[in-house]
Amino acid sequence: MDQCNHCQQELIGIDNRGERLTGCLSCNLWSAPGEKLFELCAEDLVALHELRRAEASKRMPQVHRSSS
């Protein structure tokens, strides 16, 4: 996958209200194919970070402790 030209993080694809965007979560720079770069509004960026954290926590293995 491509990397951000600013911070070298991996670019991700998102659906923003029906529009497919590619961009950098760290730099908050996004674009649709053939369009100029823009920033998501603060509320959308916070929601996207929360969604990514929730997805990551689902992938983490659960630690089960035995009762003594």
C-alpha cells in the first residue's frame, strides 16, 4: 500500500458519507481519486480514530486468568 508523503505512515481507505477517500490518519490529509487534498473536520477525525481503536482491540487476543 502507499505511504503518506509527509509522515511515511501507511495510507488507509475510508468511506466518508458515501465517498471513497484515501488518506493519512496521522496527518489528516485525504483525497478522492483525482481531487485535491483536504482535512476531515475534527468530529469526523475523532470518530475515525475511535473506530480504528475499537477495531484494533477486537483483533487483540484476550487474556484469560485462571481462578485460584
